Amino acid sequence: MSDSDIKFYYFNLQARGELTRLIFAAAGRSYEDIRFGFDTWPEYKPKMILGQCPVLEFADGTQIPQSLTVARYAAREAGLAGSDNLESAKIDAVVDTQRDINEVFYGKVFFEKDEAKKAEEMEKFLTETLVKHVENLGKLKKAYSTNESYFVGDKLSWADLFVFQSIQVLLKAVPEVQGKFGDQFKSLFDAINGNDKLKAYLDARPETDF
């Protein structure tokens, strides 16, 4: 993957696009980060292969859609997707486990319109779903990690970046979840915030609503 001929299309949000940006940042790869607002999305939509984003586009015009497909491709190219098939599968297991809880949060809590139902779902999320999720992540980390800072093996992977970003977004949206994590992921956050390339990106990235 050439550094100079990559375009990444997504809204000026973190949301589904930020994982790929973090992977590129960790790899030190340059790319054209094309951000747009909802007001200008109609100009880009017809140019996207599935009429949706994020999309990764190459110099020959080839487009890759689907957020996790793009992230997985970028991670493989950057050496953040495991040293062999087994390690890659372990990384995918962490990613899929985190994706499960993200889908529950957004599907049942964040985008719920009925305030009474939203409050009910939030209570269940905080007292049951999230507790079980943290427990499950802990099980995977204990089974796969050889370095307390990372989920798989002894070095950074895209699974670490996905969990990090997902927790950051959750903490911003629902600050009261802070106590649900305790210090379980402190070493992960310290490792990512202590990575020079990632720190430079995190310090410079635009402030967005979510």
C-alpha cells in the first residue's frame, strides 16, 4: 500500500471512521483524509461504490467500503493484524467482542428516541450488559496477552486501537461508565497515549461531537 495515493472518505466525525485513522497514525502512513459534513454528503454519495462511507480509495479508483473491512485491510498492511493466522484470529475475536457491545449501545441506547425506554435500556446496559462485556474482554486478554498493555501477544494490534477508541467514545457519551472499567484497561490506555505517533495524532485530531 503506497503512502501517497490513498484517500479515506468519511464524515468529519470519529464514529465509524476513526479506527482506520488510528491504524494509519500508528503505522505512520500518510493518506488524504477527506472529511465532509452532512450538508455536503450528497456531493460525495454518488461517487461511493455502495453510496455509503467510510470508503478507502486507491490511485486506480478501486474503492473498499465497510468500516471494519477497511480497518482490517489497513491493519494487515501496517503489520497490526497478527504475525500468523492464529494471532489474527485472536485479534478478530477481540474486535468482534467489542463490536457486539458497540452495536448494543448504539442500537438500544444511543439512538433510542423514546426517553422512558432509553432510560430503561441505559440502566440495563450499565448494570448488566457492560459488566458482562468487561468480564469477557478480561477473559480474552488473559488468554491471549503476553504483555499486560495489549490484548494479543506482546505488541500493539488493531484490536487494542478498537477497544481504546470504543471506550473513549463511550466515556464521552456516558461519563458514568468510568467506574465500570476500573483500572482494567489503564495499561492499554497508557501504552497508546505513550506511543509517539498515536499521541501526535490524538493531540492534533479535530474535535467532533462523536
